[in-house]
Amino acid sequence: VIRTADLVVFVLSVFEIDRYEPLRRDLYENKIRLDTRPPRVRITPKGKGGIDVTLGPEVDLEPDTVREVLRERGYVNADVAITESVDLDLLLDGILENRVYLPSLVTVNKADLIDQDYLETVNRELREHDIDPEEAVFISAEEEKGLDALREEIWQGLDLIRVYMDKPGRGPDYEEPLVLKAGQTVGDAAKKLGGDLDDRFRFARVSGPSAKHDDQQVGREHELADEDVLRIVARR
């Protein structure tokens, strides 16, 4: 199930920060890569000619090593370009297509049970696991503290935006925004709203961060931003 997720949230007790590494290791062994991107390894199959390897100046691997790894994975004829420093593990990540890359967030629960002195211990343990205490979200599920901050961090981690629809005669609906992925467009919004709105689309007007001015007239390809106000004008 986690391979289809959009965000991994680690929920650690203040008394069990050391559980972080085993959890992260389990994900790694299940081909999930956290807080990184795929290595820049480009493989182009071809009909003949064997395996040609082009390596950037930062790459320490030998061409013969790269060829051997590719042959073990079934490649016979291919052009391979590696433009950044990789070790064998990263090379395999670049070759195989079963890796999943996800962002992650660390939440520290039971923060209400510790005092300031023990908080310093927790922060030290977080740093020992390469977690910045300033980026971890401290909460108390029991006392419902820190949950608003957690929701905001999850929202940002999911890379979502809120678009307030300007409804004719009623104005913008700030209570129930349309939720889209960052980078999506007016056309995506029209499709998500459903019905035949996408087919009847004429143009839209946008106010907010993505607009050059209030009520800017835009087309389907206009990229929306968080907290834009959008009004779609459609044919009757």
C-alpha cells in the first residue's frame, strides 16, 4: 500500500526516537527511496552495437563495471549516459524501474510528557539520526496539541494547493476549496469539477498569487497557485 502513497509520515514517541532507522531501513529494503530523486542514469536500448557507456566527469565507476551491471539486468545493446556521481546501489536504482521515490515527514508524539531538559535529549537523538529538530513536528495526540501544525506540514508535503471557486452570484467559496496538485492548470480544475464544464469551457478569470492582476482572463493552460480565486466562464 505504501508504494502508492504520496507522503510517508513517521510517528515516533519521544521515548523511542531510535525506531526511526529500522523503519526507514525497512522502506529502503522494499525499494522505497525517501527524500531524494532518481539518479541521472539514462538508458536507451538499440538494435545492435553492444553497450556504449558515457560517463560524466564526476562519475568514479569504470565503464566495464557499468556494462557488467547492465548485462546482469538483461541489457545487450544500449547507450548509457551517467551524468552524476553514483555508486553501485544508485546505479541499480537508476536501472531498475521498481523504485518508488517519496517525500517524508517526522512527527514526534507524546511531547506533553517531557520537560525542557529531556527535550534537549530528544533533539540530540533526532540529530543523531540526521533529523533536524526544527523540521520535526512535535505533537500530543492525547491532548490534541500541535495537530494544526502537523496538518499544515502534511499539506505542504503532499504538494497540494487550494483554489477557491468564485461561484456566480455567491462569490468565492473559502470554506470548501477545490484541492489540486501543485502545477495543475485551469483545465485540470475544470475536469475535476466534473459534469460537462470541461466541454463548455470558454475562458476563466483568476485572482491571487498566479495572476498578474485581479480577474485576469486566462485559458486552460494557466497554472494555478495556492489560494487562487478562480471563476470559470462556460458556454450555455
